[in-house]
Amino acid sequence: MIAKSLFYPCALLTVASLLSACGGSSDDSTGWTTDSSVSLQFAAVAGTTPVSCGTTITSLGTGSQSAQVQDLRFYISDVQLLKEDGSTTPLTLATNDNNNYTDGTHNVSLITLSQAGTGACTTGTLNSTIQGTAPAGRYVGVTMTLGVPMSLNHLSSTDAATPAVLRSDVNPSMSWNWRGGRKFTKIELQSTETGNPVTLLHLGSTGCVGDPANGVAITGCTAPNRLTLTFANFDPAKQQIALDVQSLFAQQNFSVTNSCMSSPTDAGCVSDFAALALNFNPDGTGTGTAIAGQTQTVFKAMSR
Ligand SMILES: [Cu+2]
């Protein structure tokens, strides 16, 4: 504890951290240290109850109804570790493989919390962690983006040169063949009510300008629909990042089909985007950016 003040002299800290780290208290245990490797664990929950394929999820939506997972995958990119002074350090991915890719500037990983062949799940191979390295040091939290970086989002999903994590032969159904770009999330629950209606969220960029199939690169999207997820007090050794389907679909009625495909005029997207604190308006004028002053309620830090 004494050693810390030698390596982190108060003179170098911000006023805010002075108060916590150098305010005269003997408790200077803020944050966690790594010597190099960092493993971020992801999970799905309904409230605090773990969610997986083949188990019944209860207390969903406006009617407190039940459902099973059908598909549960999402892209996470550009993970950064937060220091107490507010600075960030990129996490370097441990590998390029079917679930992870880095081009040196951007990182993208596919988290898969559904497993093909279990219950109602027909696609996916479990992949619940992002492994990487970071410079040795003391950190206090993590920040990341839900979605695929622009520079990687519109690569062909079928070209062998495209990184595996973004290819449809490796990770089926994560690409919209009619739009280009990836589904940032594929969250699908199958209700146990009559007819087993599905409640789904396919989040992705919309209003993208260009025509990649004919050699015209995408130059921008009117609604990027990428979401920054920041956990300011997060210790990867003790905590995980949980997607709460109960919170995401709190305003849905599980007796009927609820579909949000991110189309700018899709009324089925209103409550899902509100839970994500992403700007959306079914008149088509939504900006697809974070709503200032609001915090998303879908992803949360929980103990592991
Ligand atoms: Cu869709």
C-alpha cells in the first residue's frame, strides 16, 4: 500500500482522484492490477438469473411471461481499459480466430452465448470471453463498443479475404444480405406462449450510403447504432458483463411477435432502443447515437 504512492505520486493525479487516493485515508485499494493478460467474461441473465439455451426464462415483458433463447450473439469492439485518471489503454486481442480479429487499429470479437443443438438454439458455438493483453499497471474499469467498427462492418461476408469473425460461412446469419454491414446483436427469444412467437433484436447500422456489391464503398450511415458501454468500476477477475434480456424486453408482450430489425421506421424498435439509450424515432429521424444524459440498462456489471 505504501509502495503505491511511490509509483503513483499524488502530484500526477487529477483533483478527483486526489480525493479518493490521497485524501488521507489508508484505503487506496481502488482498481485492479494486471501484469499482462486480461480476460473479460460475458454472460446473459434475466435480472440476476443466468440465461442459457434449453432453460425457461421467466418474468419477461409486460405480462411476466416465459421464453427460451433461440439465438444470442453480439459483436464487441475496441475494448479499452480505464485508469483512475480517466485515460484509456487498448486491450490487444490475444489471437485472430473465428471469434476475434484485429487489424492493428480496430479490434472486433463475437460473443456467442447460445449453443447450437441445445433447446431452441440452432446456431452458434459458445464463446463468452475476450482474451487480451495490456501493459502492466493499475486499472479501474473497461469501456468498449457494442457493434462492428465502420472500417470492418461493410466487408463482404462471403469473401475468403474477410476476417473469419465477420464471415457468414463461419458465423452464419450475422450479416444482412440486403443491407450490407453486420447485425451487431442477434438476440432472439422464443416465447412459451401459444404458437411460440419470437421476440428479437437485430441491431445494426442503417441509412448507409454506398454500394459495396458494385465497388462503391460505404461512406457513412445516417444511424450508426453503435453503443459505447462503459463500466467505470470493473474488475475482470471478480466481475462479468451481463446482458439482461429482462431489462431489454421489459416493454414487450411475449404473447405476440416482437421484431426490431433496426429499420429507421420500425415501431418495434422503440422500447429496445430506449433500453439501450440509443436515439430512435419511428418517423425515421433517429440519429442512432447515444442519448445524452441517459444510461443504457441492458448491459451491466455483475459478480462472476
Ligand atoms: Cu433482422
